[in-house]
Amino acid sequence: MIKELQKKLKEQNIKFYYVPTDDDHQSEIVGEHDQFRKYLSGFTGSAGVLVVGQEKAWLWTDGRYFIQAEKELYPGIKLMKMGNADVPSVKDFLIDHLDDGDVLGFNGKVTTASFIIDLDEDRETDFELKDIDMTDVWTNRPERSHEPAYIYDVKYHGQSTAQKLEWIHGYMEENECNAHIITSLDDIAWTFNIRGKDIPHSPMAMAFSIITLDNAYLYLQDGTYDEAMIEAYKNDGVEIRSYDDIYLDTKRLSGQVLVDLSAINYAIYSFIDCEIMDGSNPSQYFKSIKSDVEIENTKHAHLKDGVAMTKFMYWLKTSMPDDATECSITNKLLGFRKAQELFTDISFNTITAYKENAALMHYHPSHEHDVRVKKEGMLLIDSGGQYLDGTTDITRTFILGKISETERKYFTYVLKAMLKMQEAVFLYGANGIWIDGLVRHELWKQHIDFQCGTGHGVGHFLNVHEGPNDIRPRIRDPRKPSAIQEAGMITTDEPGVYIEGQFGIRLENELLCVEDIKNEYGQWMKFEPLTLCPIDLDGLDVSLLTTDEKEALNKYHEFVRESLKPYLTDEENEWLKTYTRGI
């Protein structure tokens, strides 16, 4: 594996080789065809960068994966814990360790343009940057996904491709851009109302796009579309071209081209032979504000998902067999979701984590690591569904039996933190950084924190994670300021506490941002919960809740109970009354 790559580095006099966790589109979730970093390192987490030297190797990942990476990394690979004071960034490490005449290799198709541009601008020595694909060391590499694409029915979203192109053209004209290159699959899926099955659990097709002021081009893999799709897109002024034609067509562009350098791959960037405007894809903002049709549909999707989750919780509390395991419980939950109308897939790999496994924020059970779940302690399940009418994401920590007072205390504080965002009222203009501090304050008072964001945007039958709206303590990309919360945005609210080797607790609801009253101070905003599933009252220390927090929880539970009542059996409804009782 990594030894074969190191052998090639020596033969070609390459000091380091840079291996990100990306495909040609810088997707958050990548298919098996693009899991080169996992193949080389053994680390299965969804985020991380591997740097391979001729003798040594280093793996950078964030706080969600520290524990997991330490367990999975192959011998000889050093874990670099991002965010720790003594750990340099990947860029700084390379700048410090590359001397005059050294060579850094990278695959331009899976490396963001911004990383190479920043590295080139900041370097202090004359080292060489070499775009070279070295995946030939990967034996039995899986083929690239090549599933049929299809047009997403307008009844689920309410906005035609022609209308969306008009919005993008307006943005281009305002910014004096002659062309716009889009490589991110979620932006292309939204703009062209196209969906597919090329990315695990995200209904997207492998595609590129170039939009000019006069034309729009959609680049698809041959064999993934038919004549009917060609004709349908002609009516919207869109021409379908072959997937790899994006490179030569990029070279022909003139004037000013709009690209997001943090989203486009370096190989396409290197073909641009005209002026560049670096900026976020305007579709990122447009699609984050859901249409009235999308909001109506997603509420229905969340209702169905709430039925599935609550039926599952009832089963977990009343009928879980003695031989249950993390994997069998995951499959049971999947069965409840499959029973719902318009369900197509889960929205990400389900996290079913018992006791200390829940301290690994993105733990996934497997046949090789499948823990027996007993009727004691806590079980964290972070899961979601892809329905044709919406995408869901929910986390609940379930109490299966006796828990410690420490666990009960932190369960309650996680709920207090979650309610801070759900009940927040704020003036228009507040961004995710302000809201993040509001949420964390409850845990900070206990001198505890969690090493990830508090929330993220959610797509509409798209990526379960999308921007620009997010709730986190700091800006990740200086090119992209923290987004203002706009009416129509859907954002998750998911604080947690993770104690290595002991337990993990997370509670998560999706929230819809809506307008509140308007007065002399301006427009006030608030959130409405979309997620429908009880918070497990068995985990609470009610004495730690304020009167306002009790009222907020009771209000939410009444909403859950009344919404789900028509879809549950008499026995389930009687049980639900207990688990949504007033406190």
C-alpha cells in the first residue's frame, strides 16, 4: 500500500505526496473510486489529509476523528491533530519541510485550486509543484460510479432550471462576469434540477457545468443520460456535453470567469486562460433559502421521519431483544424508514454508538466491530433519511437502563444547550458565530466543550451538509464569512459532550429560520423545529432545568405528540404520552 507509493516517490525524486479526501468535485462524501487516502492510511473517517514522504507519513484530521484515527491508522503514520497548539497546518508543514529543488507531488483533479495557489504564494523556498496521478499503485481500484441521472420533479421544489439560471445570470451581470464554472455536485444538482446515485447517500450525478451569459452547458458521463433528457434541457437553454469536455471548454473561455477556488479542482483551474473572479457559487446562497414548495415538502418528510424514529424509539424501549447489537439496531431503524412513503436512502452512514463508542463523534458500527447493546447505559444514534420530498438529520441519545449521575448531568446540559438555539430570538443580521456562542455557553459554564460545529445547513433532497449557513465558533475559510441566518434556511442544532473511554451525548433537531415580529429595533428572527421525536426524559435531571427550559421542552413535546398522533398505534400513542409528558 503506502510502501509502494514511497518506492515510486524515491524513483521519481518526489519528497512528499499530498493526498486529500476528495474526488474531482471536492465532494464531502466520496465514492470508493476516490478513497485513495483510506487505501493508503487505513483511516476511514470522512475528513483528513495524508502527506506521504519517502520514509514517513502524516495524517491530519479534526477533533471529530482523533480517537478513531488513532485506532485505524496503519503503523508508521503519525496523527496530526488539527487545531492543537503544537500542530502546524498541512500548508505550514510543507512550507517548513520543502527546500530549494524539492518536489511536492499532488493529483490536480482531486486537489483544490485554492490549496495549491496559497501554498505557492506563501512558500519561502524554490520547490517544485508537480501535478501527477500516482493512483496506479492502487491495486483493484473500484470503478467510478456511472449511474443514470434523472430530472428532479418540479412538484418537490417548485423552481424551474430556467428560473434558476436567470438568477445566476443576474448575479454574473452584476459582477461583470462572462462565464461561471461550477464543479460542486450539489450546486449543479440544484441549478439544473438533476439528481443521480453517484455519491453515497447523496442523490447526485457526476457532472460539471459552465454557464455563460448566453448559454449553459452540463457535462455528464456518457451513458448516464438519454434523448429525453437532452430534449428536456434544450427547452431550458441547456446543452449536455461529455464529462471530460469541461477541460478544453474551460480553456476557450474569455472575459472574466467566476469560480470558487476553494471548490474547483486545480486541474480545471490550470486550464483557465482569462481573468478570474474568486467567489462563492451564487447557487450556494440561492439554494440555502428554501422555497415555499420545498418548505411544505420537507415538513412532510420530517413528519414521516418522525414517525419512523418514534416507532423505533418505542421498539427500543419496549421490545429490544437481549441479543441486540449496534448493527442489528441500525438495520431495525432502517426498516422503519423504508416503510415511509418516498424514502430512497439514508442521508449518511448511520452512527449507532453504544456507551464509550459514542465518544467517537463519527463512529460507525461494522461487522468487524459490532458491539452487543445491553439494557443499561446510553445509546447515541445520529441518522437521517433521503426522501423525494426532503432530507432529514436527527440525533437522539437513548437511555437503556441505569446511568451515572455524571451522565445524567451532562445529558441535561446538552439539552439546555440545544434549547438555547431552538428558542433563540435575535435581530436580523446575526450569523452562525453569534448563535454558536449562545449554545456553547451552557457547556462552557461547566468548563466543557465539543470539538466540532454546533450546526450546519441541510439540502433539499441533496447533501445532508450544505452551506453557507452553519453554526460554529470561528470562520473556516477567510474567503467565506459566516452567513447571516435568513428566513427559509434550515440548520441543525446539535451540541454534545464526549468523554473519551466513557460516553458520548448528542441531541439534534433541524430548525427552520423564520421571521418574528418587526418593531422599532428592526426585524426579529426565530427558529421553528422541523424534527419530530421525543427527547428521552429518562436521561434528565429536571432540577437542573430553569422554568423557561421546562416550558420550552414541554412545548416541543406537545408539538411532537400532536403531530405524530394520527400515524401511531394506540399502544404507541399511550407510550408517547408518557415520553412527552409535562415536566
